[in-house]
Amino acid sequence: MEDTDGIYGGRFSGAGFNGCAMAIIDPSKKETIKKKVTEEYLALYPGLKDKFAVYFCKTANGIEN
């Protein structure tokens, strides 16, 4: 979704349709991003409607002492 406002970068992980895509986003735009990604993905792959999901999580600062 390189043309989606609020997505700064992303990558695919896993293999085939059992994988996932992860992206760093602007949290203030997450609902707009979710709507656009869902609509565009399901337009391409309507058969995956019952398996497709969008999840948001917060990143951690990594290892700290």
C-alpha cells in the first residue's frame, strides 16, 4: 500500500497466503488505513474474506537494562 497516506513502510513476512504484512504507520490515521487496506485487499482476494484481518499493536523500545 505504498500510496496509502499514513503508512511509512512495511514488509511481508511468512510464505504464501499463510503469511502477513507488517507496516509502520501514523496511529492517528489507523482507521483510514484499515478501511483502505481491507477494501483493496478483499477486492483482489474476495475468497479470503473470512481469513483476512487487520491488527494494530504498539512497538516496544527494545531491550533495556
